[in-house]
Amino acid sequence: MILLIKNANIFSPIPLGIQSVLVINQKIVQIAPVIQLGTFPENQVTTIDLQGLTLTSGFIDQHIHLMGAGGKNGFSSMTQELNTQDLFNAGTTTAVGLLGTDGSTKSIRSLYAKVMSMREQGLNTFMHTGYYGIDPVHVTDSIQDDLVFIEPILGCKIAISDIRSSYPTDLELLRILRAVRTGGLIAKKKGIMHVHLGALPTMMDPLFRLHRDHGFPIEHISPTHVGRTAELFDQAIEFARLGGSIDITTGASKFTDPYKCAIQAFESGIDFSLVTFSTDGNAGLDKKDENGIVIGTKPADIGANLKEVQALINSGFPVENALKTVTTNPAKNLGLNSKGQIAVGFDADFCVFNDQWKLESTISQGTLNKPIA
């Protein structure tokens, strides 16, 4: 498969100006103002002329409930499975699926099947083993074996500082970290412990102890929902000062607009490559009436990353840094070394925007997902 994208205004996320991009077998092989196809047969080349439209790397959503979230208000409050085209419409070309509170009615093996199904439909999909609890929810017999033998598995999820968590001890968390790091070493993956942060007063205290008191490398600890409260976000900034990645949830669990958290993080002077967005898309949120009474469930917005990136750009935030929150930064956190940039050798996953930063189309695995207007 050969794809030639011409006359694209490229943000890689660094601005490159008007360039053309040559893709062969889903990989970027050349970026130049003009690309000569040479001996390639014309009938084997698909050409897209963007005529100055903006081309970015496809968005990475590193926390999303692909097969639906478990119900916290009874069985009827479970959310439905997602479909691939809806994610493409949100600018997402790479997604990391996971379980949440429910490790009973939601199966990790069913999640694996969903991940592989969406891959067959052109979406780059990965997953984490585990769920909120400390008790085993794995495809194989252990966290380490899941990382070693199950290619899409990048790490393990666990919950802390939440009334629905299993209140793991430092030793239990360290054992998870050892498993994901060792499994990652064997399988040539980074290996991360993806940590759901709840609203209990302990906040991120256990994570600081893992690094400061026990000396575990901080790059393998990946906390999410850090924008749940102002106090938690202040603590997240300190975690980033130590070199830890912090994930701002755009679709739920927020004390203010997520793009404002990103601006606060940038202005704090931390390394902005450690700041990521994820949607928590399709999580079950309480639907309330005008009196605040819960009357049902609604899914968290799978398009929230796109909306917050657009809000960042419209606020005057540097485009390059706004894009990093959903491209290079999550790719670095997850250890996906061929994603998140428009560069030679990287995967052919793109978003196409007009001059108002409205999403026109996506290209995933080198395939255009809908016509460009």
C-alpha cells in the first residue's frame, strides 16, 4: 500500500510548514516539499491533496472503556461497547482499553477480543490488564505473563485512594510494579502501572512513597484523573517535578476545564512532556435532574480530548504543546515508540484539520476513514 499526502500544513507536533508525506506499508518513509514517486506504478498509489489543510499525528487516548464500563448503579447503568468509527470521528487513531470498577461482569478476555476486533477495523488498539481491585483479573496466570505473552497489553491498572479500591498496601503496589517492569523487559515493552486516583484524602501519597521511600523508577508509575480536585492537581504537579507523567482526564473527574489544568501545568514550569490528556471515554457517569437527583447513567464523552485540545489552541496556547498532550506525550508514557509524531519511520496515523481546527478526517494505519470535505 502506497499513500502520498500532498500540500499538507504539518504539525509533527513541531510546525514543519507545507510538506508532502509518502507512506509505504503503513509507515512514513519520506517527508519533503515535493516527492517524486519514481518507478512506483501510478495505479498502486493513492494520492490525497490536502491543499494547505493541517496534518497532525493521530490522537492517542490512553484511558478508554472500549467494551463499556461496569454499572455502579445496578446492571442497567452499564455503558455499551464503542464502535471504531466513533473514535475516528473524535480524532482518536490509537486507544488503550481497560476495565474499571467491575471485574465481575466485565471480562479481561472479552476486552482482549474487543481490542483485536477494533484492530481488524483499522484502529490501533492496546489494553491494560487488571482493574480496580488487587485480586487477579488477567488473561494468563499473572500480570508478568500477560505483558510477556499478550502483545496488546502494555501494563496493569489498579485503583488507590478510592472507596471502591481494594486499599492496596505499598508492598502490593510494589509487586505490581515489579511485574509490569519485568514483563516489559522480557517483552521489550516499557511496562506501566496505570493508577486510578479517587477522591480519598490519601490522594497520591502512596505513589510518592513508592518512588521516594522504596526507590522504584517513577516512569513506570502512571496516575490518571489527576485533575479530580484542585488539591490533587497541586500534588500531581509535584509528582511531575520528580519526573512522573500525569494524566488529566477530559471526559470526567475534573474540578475545572481540563485545558485550564494543562495551562496551569505549563505555567508551573514542569517538563510539559509529562502532561497527557485521556478521556475516560464511555465510563458510566451519573445523570442528574435539575435537583441533583441521580436519574440514570450517561457515558463519558469519547470526544473530550479533541474538544480540550481545540480549547487550548483557541485560548492562545502554543499549538505544538496543545498537540503534545494527545500525541508525543502519551506515546512516551506508554512506550509506543513508533507513534505520536509525523516523522520518517513512524506509523501512518494522522488527523486532518481545517484552518479553524475543525476535524475533517483521520487516517489510521495508512487508510483514510472518511472523505475530506
